Amino acid sequence: MKNGYADLHVHTNASDSTFTVQEVLNRAKSIGLVAVGITDHDNIDSIDEGVEVGKRLGIEIIPGIELSAEENEMEIHMLGYFINWKDNEFLDKLKILKETRLDRARKIIEKLNNLNIKLHMDDVLKLTKSNTSIGRLHIARALKNAGYISEVVEAFRKYIGQDKPAYVKKYFISPIEAINMIKKIGGIPVLAHPGVLNNDGLIFKLISCGLAGIEVYHGEHLTLQSERYKELAVKNNLLITGGSDCHGLGKSKILIGTILIPYHYVESLRKYKSHSII
Ligand code: AMP
Ligand code: ZN
Ligand code: FE
Ligand code: FE
């Protein structure tokens, strides 16, 4: 069996990281990671290049995604691992999600303009490449570049966080739809950062709908939380994953390498995939 460590939750500039997939993997290489899960928000555009670069650098790429979902006003992120990212029906759905994100970004800008903040959609678009899943982090960075705030978190606190004046909801699928979308393309559905939600009832409900794992290790989890979620996973026969949720320079610091999990967790995911009829 392969030894070493994996980071199963990283973003690229296909969603809201400032890093290209090449930059992500160069960093992964310098840290000595043996496997990386590429999990962009509602987007798979970095996976092909990731697989190619990964081969060159000797890093295994686990094709993944992080789908945004919602239930009872709660934003829920569903990770999907070992997905067939080339499935046409899936790609069509992602296209819709991408378009809604663009539309929503325009609405946020409009709200900001009404608050006398002179930000233009172009200021946001120039931070993205074509086909990027545009999100609030891009808008936060544009606000920072324009001098309206000094830190990205300030944008969420003052303007675009939930319940703040320029917040606009995304088009959300339900977590059960997210699970089904992932399963339909042979992927393994894993609930992202459950500690952020702090809702065990939801986990049990999702288990009955096909949830296969939970992200036990995450930068926003306290050690005690990770221990508790590990116990919950073991008791309920759930797969265990973990990752840094690195967004490049998009957040206050570079996170890749801060959360690492032993490679045997990747083996368990693969074993699950090969034994289950998903
Ligand atoms: P979106 O998908 O457009 O709703 O944006 C979600 C992104 O914003 C994710 O990368 C989150 O981690 C980030 N985000 C949400 N709330 C905050 C916050 N308070 N501070 C910094 N980043 C945040
Ligand atoms: Zn993000
Ligand atoms: Fe997330
Ligand atoms: Fe994430």
C-alpha cells in the first residue's frame, strides 16, 4: 500500500481560488503530498489539467466537486469524489449552476451600487478566467482591490454575508439532489465541513438518502469536533475524509498542507467505489 498524505479538499481558479491547478499541484509537490482531491465549487474544469500535471509530478488526482445545496435556509456543501466528470448530463447541470452564479453576481453588484459602492461587474470578471464558477469570494476580492475593505472577511461581515445588505441567495439544489447528482456519475457523496453546520440530525437524514461519508478533518473544525465526527463516522459506517479547503491567496492565508490525512483514507474511498453499485 502507498504511504504518505493526501489533501482531499482544494479549490483552483476554476472556482474561487487564486491558484491555477498547476500552482496548487506545485505546492502539493513541495509539501510532499501523494494525492490531492480537486473539489471546485460546482465546477470540474480543472480536473483534466490536474490529472495531466499530477502524472508529471507523481501526485494522484482524485476527481471531485463541491456542490452547493440548501435546506431550511442552511447552506450545505456536498463533496463528490471519484466522479465521472465527463458525463454530459452532469455537465449540462453544471452549466446551469454556472449561469445562475453569474446572474447572482450581477445582482450583488447592483445591490452594492445601491449602497454607493462603485464596483463594476468587469472588476469582478477580471479576477476570473472564462467558465469560472463566480462566487462571493471574487466579489470580496474586487471590493478589496477597489479599496472598500482591507480584508476579505470584512466583505462578508459588512456586505455579502448571509443577512447582510448586498447578500443574494444562489440558486440552490437540495442536499438530496446533490447526493443523487454525485451518485449518478459514479461518485461518492461526502458532507463537507459538518462542524460548520453543527447539525447531527441532518447527517442522519442524509445517511438515509445515500450519504457515504463526512469530512471529519477540516480547517474550520476544532480538534474536539474532528474527534467527535470521527466517532460518529465509525459508529455509522461512514467514510472519513479531510482537507484544507485551500483557496490560494483568496482567504487570509494559504491553507494547503494545513490539513493532511493518511493515504489509507483514499484507499477506503476507492474500495467503497469498487464495491458499491453507485
Ligand atoms: P458562494 O459560493 O459564492 O456563496 O461563496 C462561498 C465562498 O465564500 C466560499 O469559498 C466560502 O468559504 C467563502 N465565505 C463564506 N463566508 C465567508 C466569510 N465569512 N469569510 C470568508 N469567506 C467566506
Ligand atoms: Zn470557495
Ligand atoms: Fe465549502
Ligand atoms: Fe471548499
